[in-house]
Amino acid sequence: MQTISNDIYNRIDNQFYNAEKDIWWNENEFLSLLKTSFNPCRFGYFLKHYTGILKQSAKGKTALDVGCGGGVLAEEFAAAGFTVTGIDPSENSIKTAINHAKKSGLSIHYETGTAEQLPYPDNSFDVVYCCDVLEHVRDLNKSIAEISRVLKPGGVFFFDTINRTFLSKLIIIKIWQEWKSTALVQPGLHVYEMFIKPAELKELCFAYGMEIKQLKGMSPNVNPIKLVGLLRQRAKGKLTYAEFGKKVKMKESNDLNVGYMGYAVKQ
Ligand SMILES: C[S@@+](CC[C@H](N)C(=O)[O-])C[C@H]1O[C@@H](n2cnc3c(N)ncnc32)[C@H](O)[C@@H]1O
């Protein structure tokens, strides 16, 4: 993958995540879909692999959430027994995450910072995860280098991101973002050129001493026609985000053409 130019990076609206209100847990905000539609699939997959396949226990293990936003995924890891640290460039998202963890009675350490410059010593964490973030960062190369650096040898890197294909352009850019009759999010949240092909991520992880062991698709549990119908209802205001989230859930699949997740192990 080529380095992202300033022209491309200037098109992504990462400032959106710094809104001065709770855009993460309020079920009238589309980011609440990360919890309702995405977490069961991705967190279910991560935990299943950590405990089932890798035969590790979450208890007493340290986990770093890179690009934690409002803590929607960090709280799942903490509730499962990990000692979690969350880092994100958005001060307001970090404030939301701190306040929500208090309400949930969870002890999570949150701070501001970027994936490109993680303020932790080498070999600090048993697990590092970075979900729906790699396609947002200024420098993917540096971010992967930093993730590997702070991960302990034998530690596990979990991720999810978006492939760069004709289909991902159609679904994520056109249908989810640009076409008013179906849009779920506003323009600028994702930029097609920043999407990452699985082979590029594999190569990059390998270059920094992490081997990707498995990749799986994340696909909606409804067929494309039904999905477009539900998106149209949502766009017309006939369905709230909460109602949409109850009807559309991501599921693990073998189709890597749009969203995909997986894990790598550090040598
Ligand atoms: C779509 S949200 C994902 C939030 C969370 N990981 C989740 O999946 O629930 C993208 C997040 O990436 C963060 N982000 C953007 N650029 C980043 C960077 N260079 N390093 C770390 N996080 C970044 C944003 O502030 C935002 O919180």
C-alpha cells in the first residue's frame, strides 16, 4: 500500500469523533451501532480465539485499545477480565469513555494519543487491538510498527478494518455514506483510498514481526436487498438507529470483500 498523501488524508473527517457530546453510547447516534451491530460479531470472534484457540485466559492480562473512541469495545474487554488501557486522539471521546466506564463500574485507564506514537515501553501488553481505526490513521506503517513494538513477544494483535475493492466502494462509500436515500453516516467519515487490502496488512504486519494467523469477513446478517430496504427506511426516519441495530447485525463470514477482522501473533 502506498503512503497516504496529504490530499487523501485531508478528505477524511476524523474531527467528527471530537464532537462535544456523547456520540458513542447515545442510541440515537449512528456510532451506537458499533455496540449493537458490530460488537457481538467482532468481540465474540476475538474472545473465542483468545480463550478457545489460543487457550489464554483474559484474567490478569493487559490489553491496549488503539483508537478506543468512547470505549464501546474497551468495556467489553474489561468486563471479560482484561486490564484495559484505551488511547485515542479525541479528547472529547476520551472524556465520554471515562464517564461511561465510571457509570459501568469498570476500571479502565484512558488517555489521549495516536497509534503512530504510543506512549508505552516496548513489550508492554499481552493483547493490542485496533478496530475500525487502521483505515483512519495518518500513517499506517508507523501505526503497525508501534502496535508491534508495545506488544509482548507471543502477544496477540486483534483488528478489524475495511478492504479496498469495488464492492467496498459501492457499499461503504456510496450506499452507507454518499447516497442520501440510503446513507447511514455523513460524507467524509471514510475515504476509499485509505481502505486496506488484506495482503497489504499481512505484509505490513510481517515486516514488523507479527504473523497474521487468520482473516474472516464481517458481513450483514440480512441479504443485500433487505439491507438496502432497511437503510432507506432509516434514511427516511422510519427506523431509528436503535431499531436498525436490532435488525442488522454483523456476522463472521468467509467474504473479505468489504469488512474483515482477524488476528496476528508477535514472534
Ligand atoms: C470508527 S471509530 C472506532 C472506535 C473504536 N475503535 C470502536 O471500534 O468502537 C475511529 C476512531 O479512530 C480514532 N483515530 C483517528 N485517527 C487515529 C490515530 N491516528 N490513532 C489512533 N486513533 C485514531 C478516532 O478518534 C476514532 O475514535
